[in-house]
Amino acid sequence: MFSEWKWVARGLYLLLNFCSLEVSGGLVQSCGHIIPESPVLTLGSNFTALCILNESCLDFGNIYANQIIWKIKNRVVPKEQYREINRTVSSVTFNDTSSLATPLTCNILADGQIEQNIYGITVTIGLPPEKPKNLSCIVHQVSKLTYPMTCTWNPGRHTFLDTHYRLKYRWPQENFPDCIPKDVNNSCTITDVQFFVNLEVWVEAANALGKAESDPLVLDPIEIVKPLSPHNLSVNSGILPTVLKLSWENRISAAVMKLKFNIRYRIVGDTNWMQVPPEDTASPRTSFSVQGLRPYTEYVFSIRCMKEDGVGYWSDWSEEKTGVTTEDKPSKGPPIWRVIDASCPPASWTVHLMWKPLKPFEANGVILQYEVTVRAKSSSSSPPEKYNVNTTNLTLKLPNGTYEVTVIAHNRVGASPPSVLLIPASNSKAPVKNVRTLPKDGKLWVEWTAPNSYVLKYVIEWCLVSNSSDCIIEWQNEPGSVQETYLKGGIKPFKCYLITVYPLYADGQGSGQSVKAYLQQARPSKGPTVQTKKVGKAEAVLTWNHLTVDEQNGFIRSYTIFYKTVDGNETAVTVDPSKTEYTLSSLTSDTLYTVRMMAYTDEGGRSGPDFTFTTQKFGKGEIEAIVVPVCLAFLLIVLLGVLFCFNKRDLIKKHIWPIVPDPSKSNIAQWSPQVPAKHNFSSKDQMYPEGSFTDVSVVEIEADDKKSFSEQDLKPFDLLKKEKSTSEGHSSGIGGSSCMSSPRQSVSDSDEGETTQNTSSTVQYSTVVLNGYRDQTPVQVFSRSESTQPLLDSEERSEDHTGGGDSTTQRQQYFKQNGGQDETNTDRPCFERTKQITSANEGDLVGFAQLQISGQNSQPLGLGLEKSTQEAALSDILHTSTEGQTVRPETVEGNPPSADEMPKSYLPQTVRQGGYMPQ
Amino acid sequence: MAAADSPSAALRRRDLCSRGIRLAGKMRSDVVDLLDAYVERQGLDASASVAAVEGVPAAAVERWDEQTGTQRLLENLAAYRAFRALLAQMLEEQREQLGEADTALGRALAAVLLQVSAFAYHLEELLRLESRGPPSEEGAGPPPAPHLGLFERKLRGLGVLRELAQWAVRSARDLRQLAKPTPGSGSAPSPAESP
């Protein structure tokens, strides 16, 4: 706001050529002016300005004071502030100059319409200077003879005007030139002052609105001196190892000022300063011996000074200088401890003696060596053993017993007092109680309750428990009077420490009491890895391993198992930290579960990896409960079936394995011209090895009931047809036909009546075995049947037909065919006859084709007879069979049996012997 | 004046004496330094003998211990008024001779001149406390400087500074004498307090 009022006093003439009415000689004359001209006003004061019109303008232009308009910049001042003093003078009054601005102009309305400017002034508004306050001065010594004095003051409020400050000073009888500040308004420096004469100092501030002076300050400049600090400080070690002598030069003349000093010092590396008692250095001096220092210690010194009487200012601290005290003999023996390894031979110990290097303030110099003395307490007569070592440990193998070990440290000056350790036979003394730890201020404190006996000192032994490294023992001694201490070592957070407290007595030591502790705990670095040990239908046994010490980061307070199904809520179970197994129960069967485990310390927990498992569908024993009964039932059924079959074996055999009469045992064997025993077929077993029979059929063909052949009945013939491909056709010697001859004819030729009788009463027939067994050459067997069953109708009728007997048309036709064959047998080759048959019934070609092949190849007469017989039988069968597939003859031509392979049979024998031999 | 017996007057007197002594000490120290600088700058021999400066009372005086306090003060005041005029003259001559080039010597001379002036003020104040005002300076100044050559002026300046150094010593002794608790004007100083 004040900035708006800050008007720079710059002249602005706004003399406008209004009175052009009166122009003479080319000069323009103003018709008026304002009083005061360019005033400087106090902010907030009132102000009145007058605008005075020239008389000449009045007369010439009829301009009067009542036409005057006052304006601030372009803003018209309200007419209430105007006052017409007379016809040529108008005044304007401002109660508060803060409403003013530059320029303030006097204007007039010419002819009542046109506003013309008469005159304008600039207005400067500000404040008079305040009385400078808080004047103070200080004399800074800059050299031995130069003492400039700097005075500062508070200039007060801003005046918005150009305000000049002057620092004035004088002696009572002499004035000095003013000190004029440069670039500032609150301080000034007098280049040189003289001491021991009172100097009167004050500040004068002045601007256009006024002048102000501060209260005068009367002082002797010697009382406000800040001297230069002493210089050329040097430190020299004295004779005594606890004294250093300081020397310096003062830079202010004693004639000017007597000085007192402050000396501060510290050990190198330490940040805390110590100070020589001020009263020791309260007098002028240039040297001082600092006492009570530590031997063989490097110190840093600094010094400052001020006027002896304390009037004035302290100098700055001087530059720092260092000095080292001389050596002294060690002040105490090194702390000693031991580790006894009793695992060696039973009668001796391995004792690891270890002692700590003395701290610098204890060593008082460079430790050159340690002298270790071991004295057996039991045998005082034996001399003590001494060892001089440079290290801080010594391993000894000692017989069991009690020993007193002393260690003495030596430096250049002398030896330390001995440190004594009693190595007892056993830790039989009273131990401490209630060992506990407490992290505090970044340190791990150990507290314990002292035993009742007087304790010489305590040994605190500790080591970092880790999987990756051995427990390296660290230790420290504490006086017997304390019951708490902190571990003086690099105790790391999140690490487990095993702390043991041993009390040492004058005559032995107590057993150690241990405790585990953390300086600071954190969450475990990983969670336990859980897995299932056993999974059931509704429960699962989870196992896990404890986290290693390095992973724990604190005391494991609990485990929490979280498990859930895929879409279910997570369930948490808290488990005691000592356990490594837990059984989850009430699980849903055949369900996938996800389980994880968190280990918690005091600072939080961390989860291990997820593990999934699926509960079983059946519980323990359920499967057995189902499977065992089923198996038992199955076995029972099988057993019953076996029993049933056993009981009904006859019936089964009848249906499955009917008894086939053994032709070899039939009565026809008796009519064989040769005893069956003569040939190799006497034994059925020999002739037909087990399994070689593919089928044995008894076929009855009724001429009038062709359809009575069921498929079942035909199966053997199907097989027969198939096996024809690998076997030659055979026919019984009875009722069969031959290409060349007919048995019937033979019979009839020989003894027709008897033959007829035989055939009508008991028909002998032979069993024809067609195939071999498993690619073996089939054995042709003709067995004379002893059956008394009537002959097959076909055969019988064939016989009958041959003999001219009546029969049905079909039979007649059928057998006519055969008869035709028979008729032409004498003059037609077998091939042709077969051909006829083929033309008659192509569906039955299979068997005939085979016969044809046989006949074509090498069939002698006898064989042809056999074939004819078989052909007759087969033709009947095939004739009544359903339309079968046409089997081309070529398919069976691959295995034409040779004559040599021809098995011995009944009929061939007869044929070879010259034909059929009727019985 | 009656003020001489009042406690405040005694305090004021002691203070003036104390500071006067120290001022004299500093003045002597500065003059000694200035002498070295002056000899060096003016190319003089430090061991050169200089005749007594005209117009300056000799610092050495017989029966010094028999002098009264006022007498001491008056002698001191006369001497320092003379030194003030001589030093001002020397400063002017030094400025004329060396111009502004040797500001260090000029500043040192000005500083000594100020101290001389300040010491004269101390003496005047003490004289006022001794119930008599300081004598008028009319006629107390040094006689008008004779027309001297440059070397003579240098030697004269050397003589002024040497005499001032001696007066500084004597003034300190005089003020110590005055500062004694018994303001007896005729008592002799104890040997221990003699400079």
C-alpha cells in the first residue's frame, strides 16, 4: 500500500497552452500555478493546495476560480474538498495524504464544456526517520596496530524517502568526521579508534521530512575490543608423561590490553573438548603447561584471549595444534579369560588363554610383549612356567588341576600390574541368577542378580549364533560391584547372541549362566516351508522344519498355518513354535487345499511358500471295505459255478463235448481185411493227436426236410469245407462213390444180397477225419464204424437209387444226378463229372473244386474212389446248405498233397492191394 | 573546586589516572614503533644525537619526587600541548614531503597525534579535578618553527618523537603518583612504584 504512495520527486510540468487567447511574441504563458510546488508530505497528514489564476487570464478569458477542477492523475477530486478563496484562488484539501497521487493538477472548464489543464505538481509522500535504536559498537582487531570500530543500529521503519544515516563520534574536546554507511543504513565502520579516551557515538538519520538522532553511546573503545587470537601456538611434551607445554604469541600489545586466556584440548579422534580451568589462565602470558594428560596420547590444543578484566569480547579460537605426551608404564594388566577344552586326553586340558589388548589410555605406550606366568596351585614346589608372547592368546596343554595365570604387559617404560586368572578344576562356585538382556540405546545390556558371595569380577562371554559360522567367543570383564553392563563389541541387529555370565571369586569361579538375546529383532527373512506328511480324507498332517537361526531374525513366537480351498475362505491356525508337525482336521474330502505357514517374531511374521494338496476321496479302510466283499462275492460265485459245473459235468459234456464213438473200437474194425493193429491207426491217440480233431459230425439229412439243417448243424461242414483246402477228400469205403468204381457196385458185384442185407440192417460207416493239426499233414483215417445206426439217408438212398429204389422226386433228382455220375463214371473222367456238378450247383463248388484238383493231379483209381465217396457225401451236404460264397479253385491249389504224403489208410491199402476187398 | 573531594570526583580522578597511565603506555609503545618507522623512512641513523627540541619541557627533571600533583599535571599538559603542535606540524611536513604515498607513516603519526591530544585532554580533566582549570593554550604552544632545511626537519622530528617517548614514561609515573590514595601533593613515591 505504501508503494502506491511512493512518488518519486520528479518534476512534471504540465503547463499546457490554454491561454492561447493571449499570445505575444510566440511565447505561451500559463494562466495559473499551484502552491506548494512539488511538496514532500508526511504520510497520513492533511494537505491543502492552492491554484492561483493569473489576473490576465481572468480578464481575457472570463476564467474564474469557481471553474477550477482538481484532479489526481485522471481522477477528479470531489468538489467537497474544493474551496474558492477568491475569484482567482481555489484550494483543495486532503485529510489524509495517503489518498494522494502524482500528478495533482488544476484544471478549468472553458466555456463550461472544454476541460483545460492549468497547472500540475508532483507530490512526494513519506515518513520522517525514526530514532535509530540499539546502537552498539565493537572493535575488531585486524592487525597489531589497527583497530576499526564497527557500530550497528536499528534504523527503524521504512521512510519511503531518501534517508541519510550518519554515525557521529567525538571526544569531549575533539570532533571527528562522520562515518557514512555505504550501501546499508544500519552499520558503519570507523577505520581507527584510539583507546583510553571516552568516545561519544551516536547515529543521525535525516530525510526531507525530518531528522532523528539515536541516544549517544559513550564508551572507551578499549572496552569493546575483540582481539585477534594468539598465534604461533606450539605444543611441546615435557618431562612428565602427563604434561604438555603450550607456547604462543599475542597479537595485541600489553600496553594496549592485558589478556586472559582460555585453553581447550581434546584427544585426537575425540570430539569433546576439555578446558583448562579459566582461573589458571586469567593473567597475561605467552605459555602454559597443561597437566593431567594421559601418557602417550595425542592431544589437540586451541587458545583464545580477551581483555583481562573480562570487558570486551573473546577472540576467535586459534588454529589447532597437536602434541603427544610421552610414554608411561601400563596402568593395568590386560583383562584375561580362558576357554578350556576338556575333550582331549582325560587327564589333561587344552587351555586357550586369551587377553585383550590394553586400551591406549591403559597401555600408556606401545606394548612390546606380554609375559604369561602359569603356576600350578596344587604343587607349590614346582616352579611357575613363563611365556613371553607378542600375541594376545596362548594355548597350553595342562594336566588337570588348579592354576593361577598372570599376564603382564610391557612397554618401553615398564611393566603393567599383573592380571590374575584362576583356572579352577571345576566351576563349583555359585553362579549368578536371573540373567536377562535388554536392548537400550542401540546397545545390548545384560543384567543379572549377583550371588550372595563376594564376587571379584564378572566375565561376560558371548558369541554370535549362526549356521554359517562357528560360535566365536567374545568376552569382557566387569567389576564385581556391577550387576549390569552392555556388550562392548560390534553387536549386530537381527542376530542371535548367546550370552554367558561367569562370576569370578577370589578362589575360583562360578558356572556360567546363559541367555540368548537379540539387539533388535525383525521379521523372519523367510517363512517355513510346509508340506504334507500324510493326507487323509478329512485331515492332513503337515510338517515343516524350524527356520535356521540366520533366518529367524528374532525369537520365533508362534507359527500360523493358513489353509484354504480354491474358492473358500482362508483359515488360520496358530501353532506353538516348538512344534514341527500339525494335523489339519475337518477338511473336505477330495478337495484341493492351499496351505502356507507364517513364522512370527516380536516384529512380525513372514510367510513361507504355498503348498497344495488334495484330500483323498475315500477314507482309510473304505476301499478295503468295498473291494474285499466284492472279491469275496466274486470268488464265491466262481466257486459255486465250479461246483455247479462239476455236478453237471455230464450234461455239459454232453452238450459241449459229446462222446463220439471211436471208430477204432467199432465192430467194423473186425471186418477189416487187415487187423487194425497192422497199421498205424490202431490207436486213436496215435492217429489223432489230441486236438487234431476239428470236428466230428453225425449228419442226418432228410430228403424231405432240407431246412431241418440248422446252421449249427452246418458249422461242421463249413469247417469241413475250409479244411478241404489242405486235405484230400476222403470217403468211407461204404456208401461213397468213386470216379472209377463204386463200392456199391463192387459189393453188388460180389455179393449183392448179402450186402443189401447188411446195409439195411446195420450200416457200417466210417468216420472221416479231414484235417491235420496245426498245419501238419492230415492223417487220413478210415475207421470202420461199429455203429448200428442206419445210414445217412443220402447214402442209403443213393444206394437205393443205384439199386433202383423209389424215393421222392428230390431225392431222386439228387441221386439221379449221382446216378448219372455213376453211369458215366465208367466212360467219363472225374473232371467232367465235377464239371457237371458245378454247373448244377455253383454254390457248392468249394468241395468239388477241391475234388477236381485232386482228381486232376494224381489220383489213382483207389483214391478216386475215395474222392467219389466223399464227393457224394459232400454234394449232399452242400446241396442242402445255404448259398455259400463261391470259392475259386485256385485258392486251394497251393497245397496239393503228394502221393507220398498220403497217409496210410484203410482204403488205400485195399486199393493198392488191388481194389476193394469185400468182407 | 568542591568536586575534588566528592567520591565521584575521586572515582573520576582514579579512572582518569588509570586510563591515562595506560594511554601513556600505549603512546610510548606506539611512539617507539613510530620511531623505528620514522628513522627508516626518513633515512636517519637511529643512534644520531639530536639536540633538545625547542619549546618542549624536558622530561627529565630534578627533584621530580618533590613536585606536587598540580605541578606535574601542568608540566605534562604543557609538554603534550607542545607535542600536539609539533606532531601536527610534522604530519603536515610529512604529507608535504611524501604526499599520500607513505600512508602508513602518516597514519601512525596521526594516531600518535590523537593519543597526545587524548592525553592532553586527560590532563586537563585532572587539572579540573584538582580545583583549577587548565591553563589557557595561548602562548603555551611551541615557538614558531624556524626556517629549517629538510634534514633539520627530519632530525627535529626524530627529536620530537624521542622526547615524546620519554615523556610517555614520565607521564605514566606522574599519573601513578597522582593515583595514590592520599592526594598529598608533596609525598614522594615509594620505591616499588617507581618506574
